[in-house]
Amino acid sequence: MKQFFILAVAAVAATAACTKNEVTEAPNVPVSFEVASYRSQTKAADPNAPEGSFLRVDNHFSSQAFLHAQGVDLDENGNVNNSTFQQFFGSASPWSETITWDGTNKKWAPSNTYYWPKGSQSFVNFVSWYGATPTVSYAYTSSKWTATMTFAAADISNSSDILYADMAWRYKANESTYHKDDAGVVGVPTLFRHGLSRIAVKAYVQNAAGNIAAGPSDANASWVITIKNFTLGSVTTSGNLVLTNADPGRKGIQEWTATVTSPASGNISASDAVISSVAKASATDVVALRSVLPQTIANTVKMNFNLDIVKTTSGNTQHEIIPVELTLDAFGTSAWAKNTQYTYYIKIDPTQNEVLYDPAVESDWVEETTNEQSI
């Protein structure tokens, strides 16, 4: 009996050893990124340039990632344990990596090499940005993990390049999602958007008999037209841009929800602008293209200026100043949305004593050709 028991134990041990030898270890796969902008860009002339790249100057951005590992940060069923996570990048705060384009190997990659976790239940969440550096937090709130990016007011006022990617949740491997013509470009799907809005105000003369050199004219008169004392009033000119993104419980990319905290209201003013153009395509800048915080404008944001008209007829000069006030919701735009550019055109016809307004909305404004939309 004892002999049989010993043989049985030996047989079990041999079976276990055989099973262990047959396990195939998962290969080490380096983490890379597949980058795109909100709308596809024209591929650069350089064949080694990144697909969809709009980071033309230095081809780099930053990323921070959060690991939930099988058996450590996940329970036996693969669910988050509500309390712990591991930093995936870096060895010290701020735990971020610089992601650069490797033109030789045609991939976006971190400065150091990182490998995808091997556990079947393990996953990594990625936060990526370009331009101004945000404060990033990651915490378990309201029964789910939530990431927050905060861009300080000082960064917003000095930068027109606040860009961030949709958050990539629960990724376990590189993927090919955004490629246009090379499925071999793989990585974490990284879809960039602009965090700010941009606005511009332009003016031109609406007069078929106009003369660009001398101003609008008819057979007997000529005009010099100037927009003076221009302001956009009651605009949110300062504040922190706060972005939040909560775990959807599935793999995929998810857009951030944006809010502005500590908002401060003020005016956007402009120098006097002499209107020398009678063509919309070459309209004079009143407010040059500038970045603004996303905000509701409704009937609170007002455009004020004095329309200064000097008319000369056979040596006789007449001078008139017309005050103009208009709320921007009259243009049909009730808000300035992130990732969107708004151009407002003022059309002036002094021969009819009429001032007209023509706004245009242009979305996805980095290196994109957009169609104007009259509202």
C-alpha cells in the first residue's frame, strides 16, 4: 500500500513537471503610439514623416500611463480593486514620458522602452498632451477611476498650442486604428484635439464700385473708413481649463469633458483698423487670430466699435462717426467650442449707410482647409 502511494505521488509530480514545460511565455512587445489629429492631415512630403502628424516643429508629445496589473491591482475576476494602481512610465514624479517620432523605424515611441503587461487581465490607461504641461491626477471616485488634467490660466494666456489626446482606456496591446496607407504603423490610439477656441474679427467694404487703393468710390465721392475703439466685452479672458475622463469599463478612446474654473471676465480690445479692402478674401484684421477659452457667449458677449467714415466729394469732406453695438448671439453662435475657430466678418457699404455682419465658423483648425459657413 505504501509502495502504491509513493508511485502515485511520483506520477503526479511527473505530470506537473511536464505541464510546466509546455507553457509558452508571451513575448515582450514594446509599447508604441499611433497618432492622429481630429481630422486627417495631408501626409508630409517626407516619406518617413509620421502619418497624420500635425506636430510639425519637433514631432514630440508627452504621456502618462496607469497600470492595473493582474493579481496585484485587479481581483481574481479582473475587476479593479478600488484602491491601487501602478505608474507605468518613469521612475519619479511626474511619471511621464516624452514620445518622439522615429522616422527610421516609422513609429512613435517613448524615450525608454516599455513592454505591454503579459497578464491576460492586465491593462494600461494613457493620458497624452502636447504644448503646455497640465497637472494630471488619477483617483478612484464615484465607483470608477477618473483622470483629470488641469491647464493653469498662465499657460492658457501664453499658449495657442494646448492639445490633448482622447484618453485611451484599458489597452493591452498596440493597435492599428488611424493609419491612412500603412497598417504597419501601430500603437496606442492617440487622437489629438485642441483644448482652446480661436477667434478673429475681419472687415471689408461691400461695394461693387469700390477701389482697393483709394477706398470705396463712385463717380463723385471717395471714402476712408476706420474701425475705432473696438472691444469684445464680457469675455472670459482667464481661468483654468479642467478636463475630466472617467473609466468607461471597456477598452477604447474617450473624449474629455472640459470646464473652466476660477473664470475672470474682461475685454478683448483692438487697435484702430483702416479698412482698405473691398474683397472678403483680403479683409482687414480687426482682431487678429487669437486663442480664447471655450465658453458660452449667448447675449452677454458684445461687440462694440465706432465706425469712422470720411467722405470726400469734389474737395468737400464730410466726417461721420457711427457707434455700433451687437451681441454675438445675433450671429447665430451661442458658444465658443474647443477645437473650433470662429471668424467674424464685418461688411461695410457706406453708399447705403448700412453695416452688415457675416460670421464664419471653421472647425479642426490646425493645417486644415475649411469651408466658411455664413450664419
